[in-house]
Amino acid sequence: MERDEPAGSPAEALGGRAAAPRVGILMGSDSDLPTLRETFAVLEELDIPFEATVASAHRTPERVAHYATTASERGLEVLIAAAGSAAHLAGVVAAHTLLPVIGVPLKGGAAGGLDALLATAQMPRGVPVATVALDGAANAALLAARILALKDPQLRRRLEAYRQRMQARVEEADRRLQAELGRATAHLQEASEPPSPSPARPVSQPPSHPQAHPGSEPQPERQPQPRFGGGRATPGGQAVAS
Ligand code: RP5
């Protein structure tokens, strides 16, 4: 069978030659491409070379089988398979390779995507597919990156930087919200910092304010928790995790 040519190319070029793809992306139809562009964007941001192709488990079954069976020998390390409706693509790919397969169920169709979610996630024992959320194209790329980072310290550092940029965006969004609400943000800054260690209380020593919880067991001191997600402001101005 003729080898499938990738529809997309890795962003990185080394010495005039494109770096060998590490991630292979399959999509059941070119109508899936707009969603899969999110996968491309995240992989490009993390400088991970990839290839992408259109191949349908139902319309081109041999093409899918050939791609999956030759993926490892061609140097691919993780496969991402996205499909909608009766989304058997990821499962069929996983049946033909021992590479980790990430399934991306896509919204749409008669059941709004629930059909694709179940078809992708509910794999029989023995043939795993790591399924992300409906239209979870960006997370598929990030999961692939985490798998590759297990043996790639430089990529791990890029992932850490990616996470820091994400956290900075959340904190900036919250600063804008607090500014709009006219509230000070100092207490939120404090919540974003890692908790400082406090001296442990001896086990036998009672809590300093036992009457704070009448009739209950002594409560451990609460440590400030780092806040990673978005927050919302209550009418009293306190931010709570969402
Ligand atoms: C699936 O059927 C594809 O992955 C796509 O999400 C859906 C519809 O495909 P088209 O009819 O738009 O080609 O196999």
C-alpha cells in the first residue's frame, strides 16, 4: 500500500531538514481539521515535531491499519486519533500498535458527541485508548507532551514554562476581574504563593482554641493552598476556587 503522506509538517527544522515527527495525528475526516488545529498549535508551541493525516476507520480501513502498524518503525512515539459520530478510529489504531494512543472524541452528529465519547472511551480490556474530553484537542497534545517528557528533560522544562504561562494568564484575568470589581488583590497574590512551612504542633498538645469547634474533635491547622484554577469573587470579596 502507498504510504500516507502527512497533511501537516513539524515546525522545527534542523540543518535544513525537518525534525522527525514524534507524534502522529489521525483524523477521520477533513471536516475535523478545524478542531485538530488546536493540537497542532500546542505541539508547535512546545516545539514537538508531528505529522497529521486524514484516515477513516470506516472509509479507509486499510489506510488506518497500515499507518498504525508502521508508526513505531517510522519513529513515532505517541499517536493521537480524533473522530466524531461512531468514532472507532482511536480504538482501531490502538488495535494495530503498541504505541500509546490518545483518543479525541469530537462534538457533533445526532447525539452531540456523546456517541463519539463513548465509542472512543469504552474500549474493551486489553486495548487501551487514553480518551480526552469532547473536542479536547489541546489536552491531547499536552498529554502526548507529558508522555514524551518522561524521557526528555528539555521538553519537561518547556512543559513547565507552558504551565507557568497558563498560570500567569489566570492570575492576570483575575487581576482584571478584581480591578473591575474595585477590590484589592493582595490576598489573592498571597494565595498564589506556595504555603510556608509552620512548626508542627506536638500530638499531645491541644489546639490553641478548642472552643472554636465545640463538641467536635480538635481540627488540624489549615494551611494556605496554592490556587491554580480560575476563581470567583463572592459578594463579600472572598475568592473561592471554581
Ligand atoms: C467521522 O465522521 C469523522 O471523524 C467526522 O467527525 C464525522 C463526519 O465526517 P464527514 O461526513 O464530515 O466527512 O468519521
